[in-house]
Amino acid sequence: YLELGCAMGIHLHLTASAHPNGHFVGVDFNAQQLMVAQEGIEYTQIQNVEFIHAGFQDFLTQDIEPFDFIVTHGVWSWVSEENQHVIEQIVKKLLKPNGVFYCAYMSHPGATGLTSVQKLMFEMSRNLQGDSSTKAVQSLNLVRRLGQTKMGLFEHVPQLNQALAELAQDKPNYIAHDFLSEHWQPQHSADMIRRFGQHQLAYSAGAGIMENLDAISLSPDVRKIVQSLPLVPLQETVKDIARHTLQRQDVYIAQRQKLTEQQQRNVYDQLKFGLLPDAPVGKKLKQDAKVGHIEDALPIFEAILKFLQHADATISQLQQQLKLNISHKQLSEVLLVLVWAGYIHPMYPSQPNLEIETAMNTWMVAQELSWRCLQKFGTAIELKTAV
């Protein structure tokens, strides 16, 4: 598993701790951030993750074995055209057949209104003293003062002030990382799909669950338009406009071979689902901020959460035990909504290594971060109440 632009390695370290049987590699050109990443390894003593100090061009020339997964979180939007081309070459060279490439990037039209804001913040930061966090706070304050005038851009995009208020709640170093880059380029999904398609990388889906559940996230009129269009780039562009997409998380597969409907069902039938720590078991979900608006499914949501309180279960077991009068496909979508809400998750097939999990979570506490590794689910989650 390779992460390009891993920064301080928090995500990679968490993922490695959740999958102790895998091998994880992070690459970044910033030596200072990699020092923090290395300190994390020294603290946790987790053996299956390593960090490489290199720019993308230098990394491309190294003798590296191919990967099953290559991921990049946001980096694509924040690097030059030259570096984007190098990322393409890395993926082309190092991704195995049937391997997965995950690319998260700022997207039009959701990020369109932020391009001028980011430019102002970057230009302001060039004329300030202090570290990047200090510059980020002062630059954001300037933009927010301008927003209070409600003129021009802020008149035509009234929700922008709310977005800036939410941004101000982030840690200053996160704001600096995301907004003080010389290159800040939102992308159109159609351009990305065509670009990677040239390298035999087939766009498979968005990594976000809700964006794959059109019946919930799109109106009937929009779904009709999407279904009338013959090409995926067209369909995704319509969806982005309808959802005002700010960030895309695209999943591409090298030399993809499509599964049949029965093969897909077989995969689902092997999955067991279990409750996550913040699941609202035994509560009425009508007022729930995440799923309360899906009124037809509320009794099913509540029944599933109550059942999983006592035992993990597959889709078939839930259908049989709860005597649900819905199809296998409908039930799988109901479960996906609960996964999206952060209430349930597929179980990891291997036995957890509690020593690794404890070491990772102790480090998270030391870093004052609310992320926790949960090996029995093969993932990390951000807890509302850290434990």
C-alpha cells in the first residue's frame, strides 16, 4: 500500500495498524513532516510501515516493487502540472493489474467559489512573518473580514461565509496545509476520468458511500437525466453539479474485470457487520441528523442496530432473523447507509493484534487526536467521545 504525499503519516500509520498483515509505504518531500512520522513509528514500534523521503520524480526512478493500492489524499489539487504527470507515471509503473488507485481532489463546482479565497490567502501569506500556521490564521482572518462586507463574491455565494466559519474551527496547521499552496487547482471529474483512462485505469466508483446511493442523494428528476446519458464522464459531471461537489474521492482499477451480479452478491454474503462505538442503539432515529430523513427505512435501521448489539451478522443472517420484506440489494443499501452514518462497519476477517492496536491508540491520545484504530473492523474511526 503506497501513499503519495503522506505528510506526517497519521493516516498511513493508522491504516497500517488496522491491517497488520499488509506492508505500507509513505512518500513525501517534506523532511520536517517525515520526522514527525518517524517519531510515530518509534513510539508505537509498528513494523509494517515505512516512510521514504523523496520528491515524486526521485521516487519514480527508484527500484520499487509494485503495489496493490496507491493512494493520494488531496495532493493532486495542490501540486503543479509537472508533478501531476509524475504521479500518473508512478501509478502506471507501480500499480499491479487489478490494483486500486484512490485519488482525492478538490472538485468543481463545490470548490469553484473557493479559488479566489485561496488565492487571496496565499498572496497574503507571502507578505506575512511567522510559521505557516500563523500565516494561515492571519490570512483566513483577512478573508473573513472581507466576507463580512457581503459584497461581490460573498453576495453571489452567500454560503461562503459559513464555509469559512467552519474552516476557522480547524487546526491552523491543517488550514495551512490545505490553503497555502502555490498550486491550488480544483478539477472536473470528467477530465480526471479521461486522464487516467488513458493508462488503462477504469473509473469504478466514488469512495464515499452516499455518492453511490443515487436513490438517496439525488432527486428523481436528476436520476432520470443521469440515466439518459450514455457516458460515465457525462453522468459524473451531472452528479457533481447536482450535489455541488466540493471534493471527489475517485477509485480507479487497473485493467479492471467487472464482477457479475452473482459474484457481487457472493462478496457481500461473506461480509459480517458489527456495531461501532457511537451507534445509537435502542434510540428512535426520527430526529437523527444523519438518517432521520430516510423515514421509510427508520424501522429497519433501528431493528438492525438492536440485533447487532447482541451479535455480528451477514446480510443473509439479518434478512432471515429480522424477517425483512425487502430484497438483498435493498438490504445491502440500507446497511451501506448505516456504514456511512458511522453506526456499523464490515468486520475484518483476521484476528486482531491488540498489542498493535493499543500502541497506536496510545499514540493518538499522546497526539491529542480523536482517531482510534479498531482492528476488528480493519479501519480507524474518529470518535465523538474519545476512549
